[in-house]
Amino acid sequence: MSNTDYVLLQRQLQSLLEGETHWLANLANTSSLLFSELKDLNWVGFYLCEGSELVLGPFQGKPACVRISIGKGVCGTAAENRKVIVVPDVHEFPGHIACDTASRSEVVVPMITAEGILVGVLDVDSPVLSRFTDEDARGLTSIVDILMSACHWPTNA
């Protein structure tokens, strides 16, 4: 997607979340919006921090792994390092966790509150090799920023 497309997606998300602060409802609607608007995806969803694990949250796509240890796989590594990870070929990522064998590429964006607390990650998978670019990483980071500022996060999330 181009930067212009992500700007439109940002506006759609802002409109969708306007006036709603419940984190669970906003995660559900955000995953649905991304899954319906982005091309060539097979999974979009959230994993939420719970102790030393990420636990499956709202998502769109096939059933997924329920628990991922922080530091394991793409999601756990992004959470541990608090950095966006773009993986052109998941089979080349050491320790990749294959929840859906159709996934070929992935991008994961950490979700960090204004107070610096990691609450989880946004995980986006594609059956297309090298589907995600740095432009997607920036665009999805802006989506996460909008989501994070719209939500009232529970203290135990």
C-alpha cells in the first residue's frame, strides 16, 4: 500500500474508534478493518501481554496459536525488542511459529502505551512472499498509534 492508502486507512480507523475507549471493542474493530481493507492477507490480529507470554486477542482469519512466549517467534521477538519486524519469508526467520502453514510473510508491530508499557502486538500475515515493505511497517505503526491513543487500557493488560 502507498502512504496515501494508509492515510485513508488512518482516517477510517479514527472515525471507527471515535468516542469508543474500550480496548477489546477497539481491537476487534481494528482487526476487522485491516483484514477487509488490506490486500493479500490471511490473518490479522492481536496478541496481548500476560506475564511472560503473549495471549491471543481479537483477530480475523483461521484459528491461531493461543500462547506465544515473549522472545519466541516473530511476535515474541518484536515484543521482547519493542521493535517492528518485517519478515519477507517466514521460513527464513529462526524460530518462526507456524500457526497457519499458508503464511509466507509477516509484519509485527509492538503496542506500547504512552507510559511505556507493552500491552501486546499487532500481527499481520500474508500468503504472499515479501508482501510487506517498510511503507507497510510505517503505515501499520501509525494505525497502532491511533489505536493506542484511543483506548483506555486496563492496568493488568
